[in-house]
Amino acid sequence: MTGGFKRGGIRGGGGGGFKKGYAKKRSPGDDDDAPRASKKSKGDDDEEEDAAPVVPKLKTDEDNNPFIALNHSGKRRVTVSDFKGMTLVSIREYWVNDGGELKPGKKGISLSIEQYNALLASAPLLESVLSKKDVQVARPNYEADLNALKPAEEEKEEGQQSIAKVYDDENEE
């Protein structure tokens, strides 16, 4: 290889290393303003079910970690767990394996208590940004009766009514 020229290929330069995309050809009758159907993600099967607000209930998973389901299917959860001596607050999507067990998925985040406190401290700022966009946000009632929020396996019918009342009281304001 004499002379000062470069070879093509991966290391040789010349091509830039990126494939060039192509524009999809459209027929002249296509209308750019026509609404397009959006793709459904894997978890959108129970989307209609989630139209009603979820009443938060404290439950316990098979590892004895307390969690609150964020949707009716229970596949999106906030869980408090311990890992290597650290307490974590995880917001995560779950999936069902072939055996019918719920397993934690890749989508989600686990926050240390320090990170969780930073998130809670930023909630008023986030709420002000959302209010400027005319988005109504439910405000938590920290004065609520916490005895009404015991795990679902232990709660009685009257406990469920008090949780629903706390939720209704928050939404009336």
C-alpha cells in the first residue's frame, strides 16, 4: 500500500460510517394533514381500563415489599424495597412471564431516599409549571388517616371506604 490514498471500508474513512436513509415515496393523493394512527406500545392493552382514576391502595408483593399500583392492571407500580442495605423507591413497569408471574421490567427507575426527597422537594416547582399549562394535579392530603392505608390483605370494607373518602376529598379541592 504505497501512496497517500485511503482504502474504503470501516476503517478507511471515505464513507463517513453512516448509512444514508431514504425518503418514503408517497402517492400524489396522500394528504399530509390527514390524522395518522399512532402505534400502540406493548402495555397499551389495558389503556381503556385506565381511564377511571386509580384509588391508591398499599399492597405487599411476593417478596414482602410494600407497593402501590399506579394503574388498574397493577403492572405499573411504586415499590419500596431494600437492596444491599439501601432503601429504594422504585417506579417500574412489570410484565407477566410464561408462568403467569409478574416480573419487574426494564422500564423504570429506582431512587435512593436522597433522590426521592429531591423529587418530592421539586414537586411544587413541577406543579407550578403544569398549572401554567392548565393541567390540574391532585394534591396529596398528608393529614389523612394513615391507619386507613394498611396493606390490602388486612383491610376491611370500612378501610376501603375511608381510602375512597380520602381520595374523593382530595379531588373536591
